[in-house]
Amino acid sequence: MINNFGNQLIEAEKNQLRRDLLDAKARLMAYLRDCAVESGQIEFELPLKKKELANILGITPETLSRQFKQLAAEGQIIVNKRQITIC
């Protein structure tokens, strides 16, 4: 239980640092990389709904959608609904 709480605290600190230091696209990419590391694969399913993810990253759902499209257009990711592949 304490270990779980510690992990949640670390995740909250990461999100706060992202909000303070990174722009929306960098925040999203950092989050996606963390998900890839956690899953151990470059292809994974988003663990949250996109609206919830936008809230966690401190951006609007519309901005999140634009950033997903921009990262895909740049060839950094491939998006298929909730399935993400880091290129």
C-alpha cells in the first residue's frame, strides 16, 4: 500500500514538472514515452480516455487532439484510436 502511494506521488510530481516546464506537444510526448517504458513496448494502448489525459496534462481536449495529429504528421507516433506506436 505504501509502495502504491509512493508511485502515485512520483507520478503527480512528474505531471507537475511537465506542466511547469514543457509545452503541450512535449508534455504529450513525454507522457507517451513514459507509457511505452511502463509497458515495455513501443506499441501500447492509452490507459486513459483522451479527455482524462488532457486534464492530467493541463491542456484542453482540442489541444490534445491537435498535438496527436501534429506528432503523427511529424512521424513521431502512429495513432489508431487508443492504440499508440512510438516511431
